[in-house]
Amino acid sequence: GRSKPFFLMKHARHVIACTPFLTEVAATYNPNVTDISSTINTETYQPVNAYKNDHKLILGWSGSHSTSPFLYLLKDVLLELQKKIPFKLLVMGDASFKIDGLDVEAIPWSVENEIPTLQRFDVGLYPLPLDNKWVLGKSGLKALQYMAVGLPVIATAIGANYRIIENNKTGFLVKTKEEWINQLEILLNDPV
């Protein structure tokens, strides 16, 4: 049930949370809380991107059926962008994902194909809604995975993304449709 995590936090000797928001929540139930961000095994997540714009670039997203509605937040952005620059959208985790009029390759997630699929991306997308308190509990693992395979990442400026991505240095944090389009245009036009 929904109350089980709160019961467990209240009765645990120590609670480990993975975002500042979850740390605050846990601290209301238990005084012994440690915030440890999600981590990536950099022995298995290896960069392979050659940073060349000599092919139809691949914008990539990894997630599940439950989080793919967040990718649909970019529908208008992607349709407008494709009028200017050709690209493919590669979706891993929701094999039924599609946007009419867009070149989409949607495949199921599997442990064997996760890293090789991420390595096919040229740019990692991490859209989140700005008006949903639930996303404040998301750890930003998707952004970390993209970064670990050497991808430029564009993410919604919310929650744990602020501590994972230093805007315009280690990735790009955006909020508006215009910011998404502008940043994607820059990355798709400039291999460096």
C-alpha cells in the first residue's frame, strides 16, 4: 500500500534517499537520513560517440510505458524541429511510442541492449513536466546514463537535474518550448 514506505521510514534505523526532495520527506519520519545520488557503473557505460554530424542524427530517450507520456510533452517541439533539421527519434522502453509525421524507432528495453542502444543516441532527451510534484522525487538516473555514454543531455530544469547538470557546461537545462527548440538546433547543427 501507499503507506508502507512511510511506515518503514518511521521504523528504520537509517533511511537513504536519492534526491533532496525525498531527503526532506524522509526527514519528517526519521532523523537519520542520508542523501546519496543515483550512480552509474562507468566500467559498463562507455562513451562511443564520435561527435560527427555526417549522418541523420538520433535524438534518444530511454524510459518505460509509465514515463513515456513525458516524452510526448516534446511532440510540438520535435515536429517543429524536423521542419528545419532531419533527425530520427529513438525511443527505448516503450515499443508502442509514435508521433505521426515523425521518424521514430521505438524498441523494447532489455538489459542486453540498454547500453548499446544508448550508445546509438547522438543527444539524450530528458523532458519532465514542470507542474508535477511527483517528478521532484526522480533521481535523474536517465541524465546520468546519457552522460556516462558521452552524450550531450537536454533536460527539464527541475528537481535533481539541477544537481546533476551544470547548465551549459555538463548539459543543458531548459523549461520552455522555445528553449528546447533552440538548444536542439544548436546541438544538431554543431558536432562540437
